Amino acid sequence: MIQTPFLATDGVIQLFNEDGKYLGIVFIERKNKPFGLALPGGFVDIGESVEAALIREMKEEVTLDVKIEKLLGVYSDPSRDERFHTASIVYICKASGVPKAADDAKKVFIYQDVDIPLDQLVFDHKKIIQDYLNMDIK
């Protein structure tokens, strides 16, 4: 039997208000293990594109309709998820509105780039955010 990593997608959501002012990046406090602060995201379903999964997961976890702007990268270190080998395709996206915790999210937080508590992030989300902050994309 062939075994492959689980495929996931995560979103770096740049949140804006109705006037177009940048508010920060959206994070969630996870309801399930591993507990902690994370980017919203989840697993790609069979028959679903990664992009469709991202849009669905952002709506399910933080109730936001996102617009995908750019691929940030693919994160596939076998130790990135303590539960099992997971590869995540991470997109930078934009949204406006008021995020609300839903599905696997216990709470929602919005952090300005300089205020992101990197040491509280689970999985490899610290590396993902550091990669994001090192890009000139805003």
C-alpha cells in the first residue's frame, strides 16, 4: 500500500477594514491538539483543489471570504506536525470584515506584523511567518 503525507493548506490572511486600512494578520487559537496559536488552515479533501480547500477552510475557521493573492510556499518537513507527516501549501490572501472563531478555532486574534508572538505559534508557523515577513509583498 502506498503511503503519502497528508495534504493541508494554510492562509496568511491580510485583514483590511472597509476603508482599506491594513489591520494585521489573522491567527486562531486551536481547539484541538496541538494547542496554541496558528494560522487558519486545514486538510484538502479528496476531489478538491488546494485553492478551493484554502477558501473553504478560511470560511469555516474564521468566517472570512478570502481572495488568494500569492503562493507563499510549500512546507513539508516531516516533523512540522507532531501528529503525522503533513505537507502544507501556504497562500497569502486578503480579506475584509470581522473574523469569528468557528469550527476548529477557539478564538481569533489579529496581530500587526511587528506584534506577532512568534514563540507561541504551533507547527512550523513561526517559520512560515518569518518567510512571509521577509518578503516584500504588501
